[in-house]
Amino acid sequence: MGKRIAAALLLLSGSAALAGDAGPVRPFEASSWPVPETRVDAILAAARRRAGVEGARPCSDEVFLRRAYLDVIGVLPTAAEARAFLEDRRPGRRGALLDALMEREEFADLWALRWCDALRVKAEFPINLWPDAVQAYHRWIRDAIRDGMPYDRFARELLTSSGSCFRDPQVNFQRAVQGRSPEALAAAAALTFMGTRWESLPADRRAGMTALFSRVIRKPTREWKEEIVLDDPAPRGPLEAVLPDGTAVVVPAEADARRAFADWLVSPRNPWFARAAVNRLWAWLFGRGVVEPADDLRPDNPASVPGLLEHLEEELVRSGWDLRRVMRLVLESRAWQQSPIPRAPPAEAERLFACYPVRRLDAEVLVDALCAIGGAGEGYTSIIPEPWTFVPGDRSTVSLADGSITSAFLDLFGRPPRDTGLLSERSSDVSDAQRLHLLNSSDVQRRLRGSRRLVQALYDARGNRPEIVRGIWLAVLSRDPTEEEAAAALAYAREKGRPPAEAAVDLAWALVNTAEFLHRH
């Protein structure tokens, strides 16, 4: 492996940065931009010029392919999909791939996972849901994403719905909080839809917002674990409250106070709603928000790039609250299609999004990638003895509804507990225990020895050793090997006359243990 490739891989492991003008680093960088500059890029370029920071080069098609699959649908491309894209020479191939990915079922699975983290979709203690309700809630969230429900309607239904937790799944937003008090519900609404920590609001605003949720009641039914959530129908007078922006509101006696809050929240003039949504979306795609932490919007926590959130907010409102449209704007930008190799000091590059940020694969995405390569499913466990908590082994981890269903692998690699809805619950840190698991685990070895993808690579190559090596690289890293990598792999395979199948497993295991495989880059 050449020195520049080694340096790039050190970067992916967080150990070094490669900068300067030596030219594109293969196979991670391209020499010219395949996409035009967008308004997002112009705003970022202006901020970088003011700071004297240089942006990264374009990412290569190989990097774009893997990044698009992992960031948009949470799965690795197959070797056949990788070959088809890398051999496609059409100018608009990147945009065409993004459009195709956003129409796949896995898109709804991955983005439902993201929202289920934020909405605390998890059965039993310390969350007040039961597996039946969790399944209904997850299905509603996933269907809303798949069908492109406008974001203002999505929020309004979660905040104002009444009915059974089993049959009207939106009401579970008002149950999946730590505590049953109006203040707990108001705090969850502020965090989820305003991107604001409860403690950062002034006391009078907290009291006023709490009042708007003070009439929510829960009633049990004769069905096991079922609850009805509704606005209290008992006789009452008008309700006086203060909205989070300081506006006084009087809710008539016969009206649902939750609707008064929702009407204020989803207004295009609201200073929090659209901003929180686009900042969270940006954080999901880049690993950090324009305002960071992405769920801590407050006056004394400014955006790192002035004007960027304002532009994305305008686009969200103009699109009719279509989050998928805003996501497409970000994905088609040069900002998202940059190389992961910074050409500026790492801290400044990260703050001004002057390179694509390298971070470890999410636990669910990583285990699904290993399952896809190895052809064997994950084994799940749950402390709740309900039929809903039994999961077939071939079910993708990303598509799991219930945060209480887990595995030793998921626990080791930082799956969030979904207790608070904070983005910081999910850990992407790399630990020694994780490295040792990938390096020494008999489970990883078992997966690779039974890998259908490796068998397919051997079959497609028809005994051609260079093609076997290429097939392994495409199956694991979604790219062709460099000349040096191919030469090293062939030399290893010839050493002591190793059988092709044994050499293939060894090479795949080595690639699974690279920083390139473990990280989004």
C-alpha cells in the first residue's frame, strides 16, 4: 500500500490529516467537481473565505457510492451495484443514484430509525409504552416518511392527536416521555420540535408552555396495557398561557390547548420549528449541526455558518414542509460530496464543514453491513415477554421498531437507549473492546466463512485470482483495490498455496478490520 493511501487511511482512523497541494488522493478523491455549486456551497464558501479556510477536494465516485448508500438507506451496496455505478459514465449518475435510493424501502427504514431515536420509541421502563404500542407507533412513523408526509402535519398529529395508544399510534408521543406531568410533556415537545433544552427557556415561558399541556389525560381501558389519550372533557374555564416567544394566548374553555401550541409552532414565522428541523437533518447527515449541539438552540449558541440555516429554513417552508426535498438539496451539494480529507486544520474544517466528517458507522448499520457480507442474521434479545419482541434472524437491525430489543453487538457499539430523545445518546466512539471484537470474534469469523457475497465473488471470477480480489474489495469496501492492494492480496493468496476460499475469508476479515470499513467517510 502506497504512502499516500496509508496516510488517507490514517486520516479515516482519526490519527492524522493529509493536507497540501500534492493532488487528489486515490481512491478517495477526484480531480474535478462532477456537480455544480449550489446556494448551500456559496454560503459555506463565503464563511470559509472569511476564516481563511480551504475546502476539501471532491470525493471520488467510489467514496460517493458507499457514502450515498450508508447515509441515505443505511446499507452497503452489493458488488453488482458497485460495479454498475462505477462503470456508468453518464454525467448525471450521482443525482440518479440519489433519486433511486430515496425511493427504496430501506430509505424509510433508516429515517424511521433516526426519528424513533428522537421520539423515544421504546417499550416499558423507563418509557411508558408497551410492545403493541411501539409497533403501531413505529409503523406510523415509517409510513409518514415513506409517503412524504409534510413535516408540519407530522408534528401537529403527534402533538394534538387523541385516541387509543394501539389504534391511534400518534398519541404515543404523549406517552413516551419520562414522567406523566404536563411539564414532562412540554419539555419533550420543546426538545423534539423546537430543538431547545427545557432548562434553557425562561421560567415564565416554561410555565406558560406547561399550561398548554395541562389538560392532557390518560384513561385505561379493559384491554391489557391500552390507554386512551385525550384532552380532558371536564367543565373548565378559559386557559391563559404564554407561548415560548413571549406571546400571551387565551385558549377558550371548549378548545384543546394543545392545538393552540401546535398552531403557533408550525407557523412559517416561528423562530424555532423550521430551524430545529433543518439543523437536526444537517446533523444526521454531517455528524454535527450548524448549531451544535443540534438539539440545543438558544440565543447564546450561534450557528457556525451564518446564513446557512436561514437558507434551509426558507427551502423547507417553500417546499410545503417537505423534509425529503431539503435532504436532496444537501445531498446534491458539494459540501456533502467533499472528500473526507481536510485541507485545513481539522477543528476549523469541522466547524465550517470544509470536508466530509469521518465518523464510525452507527451500531445498527454496522451490524447489518456484517450480516450482508456474512449472510447471517443477528440474534436479538428483549426483557419483555411479548410476541412482538420476537424478531426473526433475517430482519435488518435498522428496521427494528423497539429500542428495548437489543444484542450484545448493539450494546457494545453504542446503540442509544432512547430514554431522553437527545442526539448525544447515540455514541459513535471507537473503543478497544470494539476493535478486539471485530478482530477476534468467532461470530465475525462464522459470518465470513458462510458469506454468500464471498461465494458469489469466487463464482463470478471463475478462478481468475485478480477478479476474486476485485470481487472481495467490491463486496466489503464498495470499490476496486488499488494496484498495490491487489498485488499484496495476490501475494498473500499465493503464499503456501492457500485455497481461494480460505484466502478470500482472510482478506475479507482484514478489510472488515480496516478504518475504511468501520467509518462513514
